[in-house]
Amino acid sequence: MIADSVLDLIGHTPLLRLNHLDTGCCELLLKLENQNPGGSIKDRVALSMIEQAERSGRLRPGGTIIEATAGNTGLGLALIATQKGYPLILVVPDKMSQEKIFHLRALGVDVRLTRSDVTKGHPDYYQDYALRLAADIPGSFYIDQFSNPANPLAHATGTAVELWEQTGGHIDAIVVGVGSGGTLGGLQQFFHQHSPQTEFVLADPCGSILADVVEHGRYGEVGSWLVEGIGEDFVPPLADFERVQHAYRISDREAFTTARALLTHEGILAGSSTGTLLAAALRYSQAQNTPKRVVTFACDSGNKYLSKMFNDQWLSQQNLA
């Protein structure tokens, strides 16, 4: 089969059974979203959000797309905006890996770096910064992945359907992380209808507030973490934690160690969020007393982190070696 556009290659990613890590009595399956053309699961939502904006008339030819992103949504938007001919401005926190920034700039994106040490409401917070840009630039469209219903729709009608078909409808638990909340929300929509007994498990970086929300319905002081793309200092509007049965707090050290083990044991080069999800999936699997089929995601490619978590010198500088 020959594709006519790189956009036709988004989705339909493989599902891999992990055989060389300790999964207890469970079968652990990894959906390889790192094999999307932009290298991450966010290609799906970027395409969905842009095409929905086109259909609604909110994005017109020549209009500038603006978004606040920790990285992979930006790369997905850049891939699609380049193909469709839209200018793109991305506001990104300064903890983003250099590989992602180089990739974006190579695609011709206007990248605006801002502080990662401030919270919502501060003028330098990446979402507030992006909103100001959208208000100031005529004809622009703010994607707003955190509130855009086309974000979870991509997973309800795409990712979830693929998982259902690949597993014959047999999934006992799905382990997800939350950045915008779209993956969790979209998967829940589908599985609540087709398999309400499927459990949802949250993998959350230590320092994020979301595990506290799942366990206690409230949260305290926000911490900091080095993992990119998941974990939040606020509750995303798209995130629905009502049906999340378990939450695991995963340290940067555990996330990076697990991602590196995935490479050495299974041959999969995946990023820091994948390390977080996989660490939680392994903990969940090892805690089970009866066999279950557990699914999680290789959210993006590890080639975006070669200068960071796959770099022993960088780990040493972070006191994580």
C-alpha cells in the first residue's frame, strides 16, 4: 500500500507484547505510538484538532495556528501545519529537550521559549503567554489542546478502536498518563460503552498533583519533575478521573531507568513519559494475583531525549546516575 501523504500514516500503530521485563502473572502490551510519522501519539490529536477547526471555519487558509505545548503536540501540529501551509507559533516551557526544539525549528516553526518554573496565572506561564499571542495576532487560531473536544475525539474514534480490534476486545487494564487529558478522556469514552469492566490506571510523575486528585479529590503544593509531556499543576478540563481506579507516583529516576530498560531488554527506544507509564504498568502487573491483560503506550520516540535521559553525563548532573 502506497500512501499519498505523510498524514495518511498517522495511527494504526503496532501493539507489542513485552517478554523480557518482569510483568508478574500479567500480559503487558505496549502500543507503539512512537511509530507515528511525527514520532508520538500527539500526531493523532494534532490532525483531529486542525481538521475540526477547518470544518468549523475557525481556521481559514493563511491563518496562524498558536498553541502552548510541552513538546509532542507541537511536533504533531508542526507536521500537519507544514503539510497544509499554515504558519505556526508554539509557546514551550524551557525544560523542553533540545532535540524537540531543533526539530520544530527545522520545520520552520516560530518557537517561543518561556519559563517552566511558574504556574497558571503568571504572565510567563506557557498557556497564558499563548493566549495573549492569539489575542494580538489577527486571523490566528488558538488550538487549546487542554479544552479542545477534538483532542479526546481522536482517541475515542481512533486509538481506542485500534486497541479493541488488536486485542479482540479483551483488555483488563489500561495505564495512561495525563498531560492535556485527551488520551484518558477519549479512551474512557469508548471503553465505558464497550467494556466498562476495563480498569484505568494513572501513571503520574512525582511532583504532579493528579495522583492526589485521583486518591483524595484534592491536592496540595505542586512539585517539579523532569519527565516531559505528562503531569500537571492544575486539573485539565478534559481529564475525567472518576473511573480511574489506581494511581502510581513515579519518580524521575524510576521513569528514566525503566525507559532505558525498555531499550536494553525489548529494543524499544521511547521517551521519558513512556518510562513513567511503563513503570506504573509494571508495578500494577506485579501486584496482581490473577492473570490480566494490561495495555500501555510508548508515547513518543526516545531519539528526542538522547541528550538527556539517555546521556549518562546529564543524568549525573541531575543526581540521577
